Amino acid sequence: MNNDDDKDPWLAPDKLYHFLFCFFLTLFFSALASLSRYHFLRSHSTWVGSILSLLAGAAKEAADQLGIFPSAGASARDALADLLGVLVAAMALSLWNRLRRSRPDSGHTRRVLPV
């Protein structure tokens, strides 16, 4: 093993935190976007959530590099864990949306008018 593996192991709890942070941020921002009054944000809520979550992860890595947080600096492995969290959340949201749209009763009520 080289020195980088000793300082920043792949299976460190920190990587799980990065994954979970970006996973839940993606879900959170996507949910917020889906509640927007703007059609564009609602229709692209998964993309909005993913992009905002990636920006938050990148901001955290930049802050680590600048020494704002007690850290050894920015880590490509942390960034990859962030990206994986976003990808898994985006796939889950995509699957959820696809399943929701394929149901015959998608929450819309039908009115029956007397003839």
C-alpha cells in the first residue's frame, strides 16, 4: 500500500458520511424542487437535486482544501463518495417516478357525472 491509502482509506467511515450526506441532500433538494411553483423545477427536480448536492459536496471539499474544517485537505475519494451518493439517489428517484407514473391510479381522482 502506498502513503495515500494510509491517509485516506477507501473504507473509512468518512466515505460513508460523504455518501449519505450527498444521498440525502439529493433527495431533499429534489423534494423541494418538486414542490416549486415553477414547472421547469418540478419537471427536472431530480436534476436540480443532483446538481445542488454535487455543488454542496464540492463546496465541502473546497473548504477542506482551504483548511476551514479540520481535515487533511480535499480528497478525490471523498468526491467519488459524494458522486456515488448522488448517483444512487438519482437512480432511486428515477425509479420512484417511473413506478409512480406507471400506476393506473396515480393520485388523480375521477369524477363521475350523472347522466
